[in-house]
Amino acid sequence: MKYAKSVIVSLLIFFPVFFSSGQDTGRQISFNQGDLILVPEGEFLMGSPESELWRETDEVLHRVRLDSFYLSPYEVTQEEYERILGENPSHFRGANLPVENVSWYDAVEFCNALSRKFHLQPAYRIQGKEVFWDRDADGYRLPTEAEWEYACRAGTDTPFYQGDAVAAEDVNYFGYYPYTVEDHYFSRYQMETPPGVYRETTVPVDSFEPNAWGFYNMHGNVSEWCFDLYGEYETGNVQNPSGSSKGVLRVTRGGGWNDFAKHLRSAYRSATPPGDRFYSRGFRLARKAE
């Protein structure tokens, strides 16, 4: 298993500092030096047009309106995760690499623990395997699938926020398999974006250039957990959607270091068991706007 047009310009507003990474990558990353970016309310077309190459049938194009929200420009790092939960489950080790090998439940637990540390109201009430989201809580949470795509697109309606294709020099993915390579099997090195490097590992969360709204690695590096249960999109105009009302699979977005480029598209959806852990899957943080 596996959405796009914004009509508003992003306003970048920063949130207070918490702690910074000990790994030197030319810039220190933290929840506050990286800061959360305020994404203003707006509308966009979620999903993909039928003309988009390699689109999936679950990417039905529909209009979505979102209230403003905060989102981290970076994926959660291993140092941040270990400081809060006291462990580092990651396969690839590095303080400023994204934490991976985390389940959806692990991500939810981290959000609540971080909220408590900074005296915020936890966003989630957890009863065994049931998790309930308090939308009024001011604590940390996972973005919804719609929030994720809105922030990823940053006003674009192309398959990737970089345009119609992505190069391995600019995105961490399975670089041997660029977008539309299936259509250029015998001429792949004559493609506008030919095959490139395959790093076979994650990279620091501040790698490459951010999108127009300041978000890093929305395509590639690690796929990212969203709050939503996976299911068919609602039809018509939708306000602040948060996923299917039934189901067991949770949505992940963005693709990882080992994914083909077609699975990094802004509209591409993955459905994943919430207890599943994998070394190309992590998450980033969101918060309710004040």
C-alpha cells in the first residue's frame, strides 16, 4: 500500500530552546535551536492528479483546510530520544542521526514523555494498545497525515517539493532507482535526473537544503510516522482530517534511505502496523498552535 497545492505562504515562527545535539555537523540541532515552525492555516489539494506518474489509487485528489500548527523542521534525533526515554534503539548510530527502529507506540510515548518534561499537557491518553488524542492539549504529538503533506509540499503541486524529480545529491534514498527509471530502462543515464549514489544509511537530520517552508528531509532519510489510521480519504472539502475512523494500520510518509524515488513523492502513502519497528522509519514532532 502505499496527496497538492497550497494557497498560502508559510510564516516561520520559532519555539523556545530545549537541548542541543552533541554531534558536530556544522550546526547544532535541537527542539529549540532548530525550533518548531509555525505553519499558518490554509487550504491545499491533498493527493495527486491522475496524470502524476506512478501515482497510487489511494491518492485521490481532494481539498483540505487546516488550522495552524507547529512542526519541527527536523526528524527527532537519537540524542533527543535517548535523553527523554533513556535508550537508543537505532540501527545506525549517531547523536544527530534520526532515531529509527521505533514503533508508532514508541513515538507516542516519546511525545508524552517530552510534554511532561516541559510541563505541557500530554496529547495522548494511552490505554493498552488504544491511544486517544486530546486535540486541546498543548503537548507534543505526531502530525496528522494532512499536516505532514501540507508542510512537505510547502506550496508546491509537483511530485516532490524540489519539482518533477529528485536527485540523489539532494535526497537520501535508493539512488540507483530515480523517479521514472522504469520508463527509461535502456536510457537511464540519459535521464534528466539519472541514477546516483546509494548511501545505505541514514544521514544527519540537517542534511541537504530544506523546502521553502524550512523543513528538512521530508523526502527520504527515514519515513515518518503520522497519527492517522490508514484508510480511504474523505471526499469533498475536508477540515482538519485525522484519518480513518476504523482500521489497525497507521500512516507513514516520505520514504526512507532505502526507498525508490517514486515512494518519496509528496502524495505517496504507506500503511504500517503500529507495533512495527524498522531501521528506515522515524518521526518528527508537531504541536497545537496557541
